[in-house]
Amino acid sequence: MSLKPFKAVIPAAGLGTRFLPATKAMPKEMLPVVDKPAIQYVVEEATQAGIHDILIIIGRNKNNLSNHFDSVPELESTLRKKGDEAKLAKVQQSSDLADIHFVRQGEPKGLGHAVLRARAHVGDHPFAVLLGDDLIDERDPLLTTMLEEHERTGAAIVALLEVEPSQIHLYGAAAVETTDNPDVVRVTGLVEKPSAEDAPSNYAVIGRYVLAPSVFDILERTEPGKGGEIQLTDALQELAADADGPGVRGVVFRGRRYDTGDRVDYIKAIVQLAADREDLGPELRPWFKDFAATL
Ligand code: G1P
């Protein structure tokens, strides 16, 4: 349906207060997950889905982020002189990944406001929004399925995960109807961080969205909602309620996802990913077992 290439928007302007003092002078998106900053996983996910134009919405401490995606000539020439090709490749990998742009959010007025800051750069392209707190395992492609679903239907696409009812208050929750495809649902309503009693289902919106640029007009007039912030969920609710439009659809994700949003989940993500790595796993796995036995 959309002939223009997709762009990607990565909001990275949060204050990261759960990780203080680590995030005092560094965005939380730069925290390492094993040996790569969290945001690099997200940028790689976008490029693996074929998106090469990426806009990062930045807040305080933006320099760390932009430096990470820039080349570092001194470091590169030192590694080249030493003949350390493996490390040189690692340094160059993040600067060669994609065409990365930055815009400042200014005030932290919510996810909807952050996404609206992308309007000038995105223009009239369809775009994906990727939140850095959710890491999706590269072996379980989600974004590609969402892009295809958007191209096929023109709908706004959210990624949905079935969570325990006790967890739904941490997410946007979706009211859904089934479709012919067991992995795709029609979203009939969305509510930001409801209590377990008020939640329309236990389908939680996780941090991947594929949107048409028309969402910007809605965001422009979206009033602050939950927590006094301009919520992307509220703009999507308007699309879901519009009977004449293409609506909102959910791709149900059943793969591996690592939440890095709070300290416990962040540590779990590192342990899981490190245990799975070919270079680190063989040494770590027996150690994890021994360590667990001491607990
Ligand atoms: C944001 C969204 C929420 C969504 C979540 C996914 O919340 O507002 O709807 O479920 O991301 O991670 P946040 O986690 O930024 O508070």
C-alpha cells in the first residue's frame, strides 16, 4: 500500500531515573547489555528489517548517543596499527549501521510528544517506532511482520504480548477481536496502564509500532493523559475508534523479548543474552549453575 520506504524513530529522551546514578550523565539507552549499548540492539533490529533512515529523539546527555554512532578516527587508527581487526570491526560496526539523525525532545512531555518531534524528519513516510526498553531477539523477527501487515492493510500496527493480569498496569492494554490469522488481531480499543480490573484484556502493547504519518495530526491535538503526559496510546485509541479508517491491528508476539526497563529485568536480560552467546556462554553457563546452587 505504501510505496515510500519506512523510516524508524527511536525515542531516547527519558530520564532513566530507575538506573541512577548510572544514568546521571548518560542516557539509559547507552547502558551496556553484555557488551553493546541497549540502543545498538534496537538500531540493528531496524536495519535487519530493511530500515536505514533512523531518527533518535534525544534528551539530556545527547553527546554519548551521537558519539556512539559516529566514527572515532583516533581509536580506529590505533587498532589498525595494532592489527586488531576484530576490535576495529566492533568499533566501526555502530558507525556503519545506518543513516542516523537526532532531534531533541526539549521537555519530557511523554511518548506521544517524543514521537511528534519526529514529524519534520519523517515527513510523509510510514514509520516504525522502537522503544529501547524492549529488546527483541534477532532470531524472532517481529518488525518485518509488522511492516508487512501495515503495507497490506494500511492500519497502525502495534506489537502485543500476553502478560499476567498482575503486570498489565505497566503497559498499554488492547481490546481485541480475532482475525483469520492467529498471529494478528484487530484492536478495537487501547488504554494506557489500566489497573488489572479495568484492563480490556491481558494483551500488552510492547515497544514496537508501525504508523502512517497521519498519526501526527492526531498527536498534535492529543491532550495530556495518564501521568499528565501526551500518550501515544491515546492517539492510537482515536485511530482504533475511527470506523471509517484502516484502524489498528496487533501482531501477537510469541518470541523472545528482553525487558531492560528496570534493574531486575535488565540484569535478567544480560544473563539470558550472555548465556546464549557463543563466545561467552560456554564459560558462563556452568558458572551460572554453580552459582544458582549456592543460593
Ligand atoms: C510505553 C507506552 C506503553 C507501552 C510501553 C511498552 O510506556 O506508553 O503503552 O506498553 O511503553 O514498553 P513506558 O514503558 O514508556 O512507561
